[in-house]
Amino acid sequence: MTIGAAMTLPLKITLLTSLLLLAACRSEPIAFHTLTPAHWSNSSRADAAGVRIDSISVPPQVDRAQIVVRQGDSGLAILETQWWAASLADELRSALVDQLANSNPQQAVALRVEVQRFDSVPGQYALLDVRWRLRQVNGDHPALTCRSTLQSPAGPSIDELVLAHQNNLKRFAALINQTVDTSLKGCPAAQ
């Protein structure tokens, strides 16, 4: 065996090992999801000026870029390859602005949203439990605080789970519009 042949064998082994390590390190690409539906609307976001969103808060367990799903009664899983397109609070804000764009309240109102639970259970349901407060921006009517719990069935995929959350937000926006249309006279009936 020549010296050149003896040196190429370790080089080949090193190259083969490096290729195997690189192949093992390949990860699944990150998929991004949004709570704003893909439909096109004639209204612009400026049309939602009648309902001003002051604040949105979410539980710390789900306040992250990655989608968090429930596992059993007490477990949570952070999906490292399934992310929200923005922070969850920003996703909720964008979706509500989109859903409330066609609202036309007689007086401008301010909305504060406190998400109590935002549960994601693939193959079962998406749940939105929210306390919300509406108040007239320029008026002496007292603020109205309501609580709504909305649940939609979800398929096994993350896409189907996100669609179920979109449905919950659409129904939540309808409750807000219903309350605004009745001049903040009372909370809407549970759905």
C-alpha cells in the first residue's frame, strides 16, 4: 500500500462521516400559520375605526411564536416546526381587526380582550375563553364586561386546528358586533 492510498482512506471515511452527520442534522422546515382568513374583503382596515382595540392579552403558556397544543389533561407540547406568523396577541389583533372591519357602530367604542384560555387539541377542538370589555370612547355609558367561551371542532392536522381557531374568532367578532349594535345594553347570550 502506498502512502497516497493510505492517506485517501481516512479522507474518504472523514468525508463519508461528514455527509452522514449533515444528513442527520437536516430538520423539517418551519410552517407559519395565521388567524386571519385568506378571504378578500372590500373594506379596508381603516373601516374598523368604529371598534378600537385597546389591548389584547394571552396566557403566558401560549404567548410564544410556536403553536402550543394540549396533550391529555395536564400536558402541553410546543410545536417547534409550527409557528404563528406573528406573536399570538398580534395574530388575534389582526384577525379581530379583519373580522370587525365591516362593523359600523353609532359611536366609537374601545375593546379590551383578555384571553383566559386558548386551547388547541388536534383531532378534537379549538377553544377560546375570553373576557372582554367594551366602552364608548366619547360617552358616559358605563363600560360593559362580558365573558365568552367558544369551541369549534378541529381535524387532526395543524391547518384544520388553525381553521377551527379562525372560526372561533369569527364567532367572537359577531358577538362583539351584536353587543355594539345594541348600544352596549348587555352581554350577548352564550353560544
